[in-house]
Amino acid sequence: MPNERATVPTPIHLRLARLLDRTSQALVILGLDRRITHANRAFEQLLGYDEGALVGVEIDAITPEESRAITAQALDRLQSGSDPQRYEKEYWHRDGHRVPVVVSTDYDREPDGQIRGYYAFVTDVGPLKAAQEAARRSESRLRRLAESLLDAIVVTDAEARITLLNPATERIFGRAAREAIGQPLDLLLESDGIPRGLRQRDPRIIGQTTETRGRHQDGRAIPLEVSVGAVELSGATEFVASMRDLTERNRLRALILRSEKLASIGLLSAGLAHEINNPLAFVANDLAMLERDLKSLHSLVEAWQAAAQASHDPACRELRAQAEALAEATDWPYLRDHLPDLVRRTRQGVRRISQIVANLRSLSRTGPAQLEPAALSDLVESALDMVRPRMSQSAIELHTHLPSLPKIPVVPAQITQVVLNLLLNAVQAIESLGRPEGNRIDVRIEAHADRQVIEISDNGIGIEPENLPRLFDPFFTTKPVGEGTGLGLAVAHGVVTAHGGTIEVESTPGSGARFRVALPALPTNGAGRD
């Protein structure tokens, strides 16, 4: 720091300096050579110097290089007769950091008009700069936070006109900010209830959360959850609305309700199966006894007829005539030839009902799944038992090739469910064509190396090529609304892959589809887990 002393202050300077030493306003006086002739205590303390340490120091010595030109230009203007100058610059603090200031500079002219020096009032703007920077950082942080939110944030004035919105608003409503700002909030909402409530300061809207419908730029409706708050800024009221798109939540809610309904149906099926099974067992037992006793009765009647034929007793002849008349009235030859078949078919029907009940109970089990050896032919037959009546109603011919292959480790209920889903899809694909005849489903089981394959083919409507890659995606369906959840094939895919197997599909639109389920013949670590 230069120590050379320069211009000696005049008595006027000294008197002025002594007065200003008592003020809190920082002051520095310069000679024409731009050396400090006086600095009051406020200026010295601002830059961290001891009393009198700055006298004789050239002003550029305590000014960063980039601020020197500003000082020089201001002093040059004063010398040319310009008005007092005001500008921002920086000084070096004694410890080396920069001190931002605002300087108001004027010249000191003697009565004869001669300029004797300059004086400058210096205001420390460091705290102001720090506050401004903190505010800038805070505003930037808040802006980044608002921009990162997934919910739409919309700010309106007291008249519900949009003044600010975040990127999520543009994404949800499909409108650029420049199109929406300045427009009424009604632009984004189907109903004017919320905008009207804001203009009227309705407490049922402000500070509350409501559900309503928004309006996308393309015209479609958007289910929304809207929360509105009010803030007072500079004496004016503004409203901040947080809008959440409920499309996905509503879809999941519907799926949960549907899942609960399906679970309830499963429990109901299990209960009905249990209730049906008990009386069904009595019917089956009674039919078995009836069939046995019917054979005995048939033998008894034949023995009596033979005895009556051989006897010449007039009383026997009269009884024989009565019996023949009764036999003719009851069509005894028909009963004798067909009653055993009727009982046999009834027993077959009861066995079929019993099998369906057993399948329902198996499918509705809620316990942990366990691998166990099972024949695929038995599992396919179980699924067919449940879908045959519908095939018959739709005039669908069923062709099967179900050889008895070695048992493989599976979760029987899960594989039965997979086959049932594929069969129902095949039936629906055929029914959608509405053909009165020529409908066909083929079900085959084959053994290939270390795998067994279930193949289900139909001659239904088929699958469009663009839908094949998404066929096993959850919630994807090509069926009309109300006829499919989009979960059947996704669940089937999950079950088969959990068993270490694969499921594939081939299809030609209009010519049907073929599904192939390949399951390993040896146990895998993943199969059977829930």
C-alpha cells in the first residue's frame, strides 16, 4: 500500500471532515491526483483500516482493477462539468475480500471556481447484495421444485386469471404456458364452479380439496383433484391451485374393486361347491344303490314271469293276465331295456357335477401353492369339464388328443386356470364371428425332450399383428368393454414363467389362433411360488 503523502487538506476540508467523522455515512475526500486526503471513520471501518491509515493512498490502490475504469470515468465527467455522478463499484477490504458499494461523487470547488478535489459518499450494499442473491437462490430453488412436481401448479389473480403455471400443467392439459397465461382458469376446467368460487372468495373452495374434471386441449376430459389456497402479496390476493390427474388412480381403484369382486366370487364359488358337494354325495350313493337294486328287481320280475308261464293253475293264469296288462300299460319292455341306461347316464351326470365342484374348490384355494406331480391330461380334462357346456351352446366341435404322459411337477390349480383362460379366449374368439356351424377347437398334449406341451387352437377371429407383442401385457385387451379385464393372459404368462415354462402364440387374422404352453418335466426353483 503506498505511504506517500499528497495534497494537504485545506482548513475547509478539515472542518468538513471533522463534521462528517461524526456521521455514520462513509465519506472519502480525494485530491486532484486521486489520492485520499481524508477518510472518515465510517469509511475506514467499512474497509477495515485504522484511523488515518488511508490518508495519501491513491484510490486505485484500494480498488479492484475492473472497478478502476468506472471511477476514472466518473471523475473525468466531473472535471468536464457534468452533474454529480452515482455508480456501483467495489473496494478491497484490508483482509482481501471485496466490498460492493454505491458511490455518489461530486467535486470540491473554491469560490474562484477552481476545482480543488473530489468527495464521495460511499454506501455499503454488501448486505443488500447478499439478500438479493439469497432471494434469487430461493426463487430459483422454488422454481426448480415447482417444475419438478408431477402435479399441476396454477397461480391466478383475484379474478381467477392465470398468472403462472409449472411444466406439469402444460403436460397434463396439453397447453403451452404462453397460451394459458392471462386466460381465465375456466380454460383448464370443464365446470366454472372453482373459478367462480375464487372470484366470490367461497370458503367451500378456498382451503379445500375437491374433485372435478379438467379439459385437455384435444377436448377430452381429465379427472382432477384440486386443492386451492389463498396468499396475500403486496396487498393483492392470489390463489394457488394444485391439480392432480386422477386418471391412473381411478383406473387402479377400478381394478382393485374388480379384484375384490373376483375374490368375492371365488369365495362364493368355494362356499357353493362345499354346500353342493354334500347333497351330491347322497344322490350319487342313492343312484349306485338304485342301479344295484334295479338289476335285482329286473331278475326278480323275469323269474316271476318264467314261473307264471310254466304254471297251469287258473289263479296263476288270472294273475299272469293282470301282470301282462300292467306290463303293457307301463311299457315294461322299454323300461326293462332303457331304465339301466337312464340310471347309468344319471350317475355319469352326477360324477361330472362332482368333478366341476372339485375343480371349483381347487381353483378357489387361498393357501400357499405347492408343486406336486400331476398328469397334464387330467388338468386339461378338468378345465374342459367347466367349458364344455358353453362350447355346446355355441355349436363348437371339440377335438382332443390327450395321451397319458408321465406326471410332471406343477401347481395343479394354477395350470388348470391357465388352460381354462385359454379355452375361454378361444370360445370368445369363435363366438365373436357368429357362425352357426363350422366352429372348432383343438386341444393337444405332446411330449418334446424334457418338456410337455399343451396346444390349444381355434378357428375364431384371430389376432391382429400389431396386438401380438402386447398380448401378455397387464390390462391389455382387445375385447369390448365389460367382457375382459386384460389380466387373463398376463396371469397365464406369469404362472407359466414361474413354472420355468414358456407360452407362445401364433395367429392369422380371420383364421384363428394357436397357443402353446411348454412346461418342464423336471422341477424348477421358481415354480409354485405365490
